[in-house]
Amino acid sequence: MALKKTEVKKAEGKLGILIPGLGAVSTTFIAGVMLVREGHSKPIGSLTQMGKLRVGKGEKARDMDIKDFVSLADLNDIEFGGWDIFEDNVYEAAMNAEVLTRDDLAKIKTGMSKIKPWKAVFNRKFVKNLDGKNVKTGKTHQDLVDQVKEDIEKFKKEKNISRMVMVWCGSTEIYQEMIPGVHDTLANFEKALKENHPSIAPSMIYCYAALDMGIPYANGAPNLCNDIPAFWELAEKRNVPMGGKDFKSGQTFMKTLLAPGFKSRMLGVQGWYSTNILGNRDGEVLDDPDSFKSKEVSKLSVLEQILEPDKYPDLYKDFYHKVTINYYPPRGDNKEGWDNIDITGWLGYPMQIKVNFLCRDSILAAPIVLDLVIFMDLAQRAGLSGNQEWLSFYWKSPMHTADAKPEHDLFIQMMKLKNMLRWLMDAEPVNSMGEETYN
């Protein structure tokens, strides 16, 4: 990547985080930021807060904290606001989610209790297993867009916000595909808003409002949402960054760790069976087949790209990949993921690998939310617009142009992310070739 003088505006003033969906993930994220900035905990899992980056080569090489290398928003400058179909304030919602302990939440009860949800845009057609009363009404989708914008303007004024980022932490909506005449151009989408077209999902209303106001948008679910030509057009028109889809937290994170290792050693894969049990609100939503299909498509996309069966037919041709999610209320947010992997080694002899990941869904997702909003804010201050492919590190199903393939290999994704940070600061990209040894 050629060096380019890139001006990154300093992170000055308050950063407002706008969150559709104040459930388990978002309340864990908010509580975590509050606990960290009050000195009660460490931001474990966050690259922006704890990660390092190597700069320079040979004797001049040094490791720097990422947050010291590039100007990032300070946790003390963050304000939170959001929408939800339930009226519980953020403290009450966190208590109901039962992710964090009562003792931890008690330390920040006052601050969390002050954050009350605004009425949400909701259509049960898109999330069949949930219902709530804290919901906006309007004659058309355009009316709802206007109400979302009013909420944002009020929040900005009341909290004296300088910059904002919106991150979707709401439930997984039903599976959709792009519809010509509705999602294909900005003009068609804006017409469909006014005509109240039934294929415009609530997540799209939030996303349109954000992008149209020049606010970066990150999609934390597998919803179609901003992965439509109309929103790619809007993001470029407003010169605003966006990205998605679906936070890469538990089982898919493990796949993007393991699959590159098998491929690097030229080990074959005959099959990969994945199943989960999950009892939180996300699990309840995914108990609906239409919502699960959105998640299934997101999860299934990973292995095909990493293993490249067309390129390595002797190793991966016709490998079988199955994903299931089962709603199991007793487990709550403590998701359990099982993977059975049938691999082949020397001379085609079979072997098996079993992975039992007793993870905590929201604990894994919360630092992803933090990093995404901070990096999206950085992208905005650097004048970047459109899909931020360099943040594919955080997504199960990274958005990409029609003529490109998404990158799922976690290690390549990390290299791209760090080299993008170097590029923004006019530092040379770093690789692991050890070329200075041979000079």
C-alpha cells in the first residue's frame, strides 16, 4: 500500500453512541465501559483499549499501544442513547439480561439508571417472537425516519455531542433478499419510504436516518439492512462510513481461528457440524425459522471462503457444513457451542476434532461493539466513506462489493486492520517476511 498523507482529525469533544436495541449485548457493553472508566475493571477483549501495533523495521521497530498510535475517542468522552421496545432503563434491562453480577451492576447503578430507552421502530413481521409496548407509530416509514432523527437531534443537543456513531444491537430480523425497485437505488428506497413499502425493515429505517444525517452505521446482526445498493449509494453521497454484518463472537470466531490452521497445513476437511444452545432474547428470536435463516446464511458463509474447495478439491471438495441453534431458556446468555470436525491427514487417514465452547455471548460481543464504534468514529474523522472492509475482523459476514469475495481468515483480517491504521498515520505496512535480515 502506497504511503499517502492522510489527515486524521483529533478525537475532540463527546462521542455519542446510538444503539437500536438495549438488550443483553448493549447493556453489557454500556456497563462495561462505565466499569472500566471508573476503575473497577479492565477492558479485556478490546483491541482499541489493550491492543498493540508494531511500527517500523529492524532496529527502529517498536511496539505501540494502538490508542497511542492513532487518535481514538476516550472512554470518558462517550455518551449513550438508544431505542427499545421495552420500557426498562438500562440498569433494569441489564438486571433482566443476567449477564453481569448484581455486585458489578450495583457499582454503576446510578449512571445506568439514567439511560432510558426512546420509543423504538418495530414491526413484528420482522421479529416474530418478540413484542413490546414502547413503540413508535406513524402513517408511513418516512414518518418513523423523521421521529428517529428527532430523537438523535434531541440527544445531541442535551448531551452536547460532537460526533456520533450508530450500532445495531437489536434482534435478528427475518431473512430478506434485495428487492429491485425498493432496495436497488437511493431514489427507489426514498420513494418506498413514503409509500410505506412492506419490505422496508425497522433496521433499515434506523440505518437510513443515521446515514442521511452523516452518522456512521455498524450492523451487528445478519439483517440485510445496509447491505443494499441504496445504502451504499447514500453512504457515498453523505461521505459517511458504514459496515457489517453480524458480530463475530463465539462459534464463528473459533471457525476463523481453526480453519486457516487446517488449510495452512494442507489438512483435509470432510465435514464440520456445529450446534448451539442459547437461552437469552437472541435465542428466543432465533427460535423462529425465518430469523434463524438470516443467522444460518451468515454462519455458513465462513468456511467456503477460507478453505477454497475449488482451488483445493483433493482437500475440501463437497465438505459438509451444518449449523443449528437451539433455544434453551435455562442456559440464559451462557451459550454452549459444540463443533465436530472430521479432518483427513497423511494418505487420507481420518481424524476428528471436538470443540466445546462454553462461552458467554454478550461478554464476547461487548468489546466488539466498543471497537467498532471507536474505529467507525476514526474512519469518519479520517474522511473515509462507504463500506469499511478493513473492519472485517469483527464480522461473521463482512460486506463486500459484488465483484469481490469477503475475507474470513482472522489472521489476514487482523493484518489488514493494523496496516490500515499504519496507512492512516503515514507509517509503512509491516509484514512477517523478515526482509531486513537479508539486506
